[in-house]
Amino acid sequence: MPHTHAPSKAEAIHDALEVFQEEHHHVPDTHEKARLVSDTIKEWEHDEVEVMHATDTTA
């Protein structure tokens, strides 16, 4: 997964699916997609919290 913070969860998931397909040369099956979506959401939310904390400390 790329470690750039997407502006939305949907965009982060879309990007993660594209990266998976490029790296693995196939579309993820149901289980791979579920894991990928779950991991991407966790990472996105973690990054979002970091962004909010960084904004709070600079304000």
C-alpha cells in the first residue's frame, strides 16, 4: 500500500486495490479484497488522527 494520505477512505481503498493488482498481477479475490479494505481503512484512520493531532498542536 502506498503511504500517502488520500483525502478520503474511498480514494485510499481505490488506490490500494490498484496497487494490489499491479503488484500481484491479478484482481484480488473476495478474501484478499476484504483484508485489503480492512487494512487500508485502519491505516487511513490512523493517518487521519495523526493529521488532526498535528493540526491541533500547530494551532
